[in-house]
Amino acid sequence: MATHSENPLIDTARLEAVLTEFARARDWDSFHNPRNLLLALTGEVGELAEIFQWKTDAEAEAIMATPEAEHVRQEVADVFLYLMRIAMVLGIDLDAAVRNKIEMNARKYPPKQRD
Amino acid sequence: MATHSENPLIDTARLEAVLTEFARARDWDSFHNPRNLLLALTGEVGELAEIFQWKTDAEAEAIMATPEAEHVRQEVADVFLYLMRIAMVLGIDLDAAVRNKIEMNARKYPPKQRD
Amino acid sequence: MATHSENPLIDTARLEAVLTEFARARDWDSFHNPRNLLLALTGEVGELAEIFQWKTDAEAEAIMATPEAEHVRQEVADVFLYLMRIAMVLGIDLDAAVRNKIEMNARKYPPKQRD
Amino acid sequence: MATHSENPLIDTARLEAVLTEFARARDWDSFHNPRNLLLALTGEVGELAEIFQWKTDAEAEAIMATPEAEHVRQEVADVFLYLMRIAMVLGIDLDAAVRNKIEMNARKYPPKQRD
């Protein structure tokens, strides 16, 4: 799909192979077009938001010490899996995109000067 | 943060180190609490959705051959960066969470039988 | 809350009275702050998106003739109810905000000229 | 579109007439299908979320006394306008849907007993 960097920040090659086979074995490829996956991503972000909607910031920060921790982990994974599929069906090298965006952010938001 | 698997599907260790330093150098840690990051994630998903909102499915599938490709890559990266930060501040091992969710999905949606 | 227009486009006064009493009777006011309600709104938009995520445009347009129609109606109502609550807790006159935005849109997007 | 109630909680008839004419005059009807409007709604919710993403709950509650108030009003209006369009293109009577959902919520969450 893309020439991978010598110095990647993330390596998603094995995950992409697993997800490609997972979709193929279930005949899901025809459903996994960009707009469908975007609506699915919106749905999963909504499920993650619902876990936190009535919590204070303090409760949110302590959530992984509660029985809701597993639910949080699953929804974070779901958001990531649909985002990965969006990158895959669009042919986006996620590592390259992330490295480029971090460089852009570094120029836009220079580090604080310290004495 | 977590014991990493012998057989990870994704490796985010270098990205996490970069993002930790990036936030530290800009005094952003106090802003990066779970609910703030969730609203930021919602914002970035919204920006990604806006690129596709008036496109047909065919136009969406062909978008990476258009001048909008770079914008798409940047928004996909932004969504991922905030999701990674959510995982980091909550102490979630993204690789373990993803592997667990794929196993759950494999049980929930068995592959199609083929003759 | 606000001086209502002589020519409103929407009238939400009765709904606002009902929702005020509904929240009061359940001691929900302390939970209904702007950021909580925004996360709740995100959750409901996600639930609406999930109904449509694997549908074609043609299936989506025909959905109200299917057994999913009632589910769609409920999720549209849920999105609206949280948006109304956001307007209420922020003291926003929704009718005035809507009329102002339509005027802005009319200037930004002039009607097509026709012969 | 629908038989309106004798006791509506909201009245959107004039808004619907204005939006119908607004879309017609700009040839927007072909773009305003359910999935497009859902992605547009997601985009506007994202813009609203971005206003609040780095604010504390206290700052969020005081936002309408700041110069950001007008921006908040515009984004709340944008979210509502796309939701109204979704209801319109699907033929949903928003008032009926809202009244039904409030009745469902009243049964699901009975008021607190008081002595």
C-alpha cells in the first residue's frame, strides 16, 4: 500500500493483515466503503462518549479502577478498528500520516521556552 | 503501562514516547484529561465527516486521487492522535484492547461457511 | 430567558417548560451541564448513525417504510432533546439562533439565478 | 407531512416551510439525503464540541458571558438545522417523535419520591 518508513512511530502491518482476512472471510468488503465506515466510526465514538457523559472529570480519570474499565477498553478498540479500516480502504499509510501531522503540529505549536 | 504481548498486532511504543514528550514540552498534560480528549476526538471525527458529507459513495471511494487526499490524511491522523492520547491517559494498552476485541468479534461473527 | 420574536420560525416554549419540570422532578439539573450534555448529544448522534451505517443511500431513503422507522424516530427525538437541553442550560433562544443562522446562510449561499 | 397534535410541544411548521424553499432555490434537494445529512450533522456536532474541548465545566457554564457566545449560538443552530432537515427528508413529525420519547422516558425514569 505504501512504502513504510525506516523510522515508523507505529507499526500496523500485522493488524492490517488480520483485518483484511477478517473482512474477506465474512464478505464484509462491500460494506466497508468510506462513508459506511465513517458512520460506524461516529457510532463507536458515541458509545465511548456515553460511558463518560454523566461523570465528573475526577470520576472520568479514575474510571479504569472501576468495573467500567473493560467497557472503556472495548469502545476505544472499536473506535480504533473502524479508523484503521477507513485508513485501509482509502489506502492511507497511517504511520506516515501521523508522522506528518506531528511535524505540522510541532511547527504550529512550538514548545514553551523555559529558562 | 502494560506488559506488551509477544505477538502484538500494533506497536505504538515509539508514538507514545513522542506524544508524551510533545505534551510535556507544551504543558498540555493538564488539558489532556479523558473528557476533554473525548470532545476533541468528537471534533476531529466531525472534521473528517465534513469532507465526505456531500459526496456520493463513488466519489468517496475515489477521493485519494483528488486534491482533497492530503486533507483526508490529516484528519485521519488527527482522529488517531486524540484516540491514542485517550488510551494513554487512561492507561489502556491499545494493542491488547484491539486483540481482545478482535477475538470477541470473531466469536460473535463466525466466518461464512463455504462449500 | 429571551424576548421571543413576533415572527418565530419555531416555538419551543411548551417543550422547554416540560423539560424543566422533567429534570427538576428527577434531580437531574446538576448533571445537565454543557459538557455533559454535549457528550450525551454525541452519544445520541452515534446511535442515529448506527442505524444507517451499513445501508445504501437508497435503503436509507426508504427506511421509514420498514420496521426500523420507530427506532429512527426515537433517535432523532433523543438528539433533539439533548440539543434543546444544551440551548436551555446555556440560555440560548433557539428560534433567534436559527433565524440568525438562516439569514447568514442566505447571504453566504445566494439562490441560483434562473432565466 | 403529518397530522399535527392539538397539544404540540414544539411547532416547526414555519421553519420547515422556510427550509423547503431554501433548499429548492439552491438545488440542494439532491444532496439532502439521509446519510449525507447525518455526516453533516456529525460535522456540526464536532464544531460545537471543539468550542468546549479545552474548557473546564465552570468555564463551559459561563461561556455565554464571553465573546464566544455568538459562535456557540451559531453551532447550536447548525446542529438543529441539519437535524430538522433529517426529520424532514425522512418525513418524521418532530413534535410527535419528541412527545412520544418524553412519555417513554417518563415511564423509564419515574420521578423521585419526596416526603
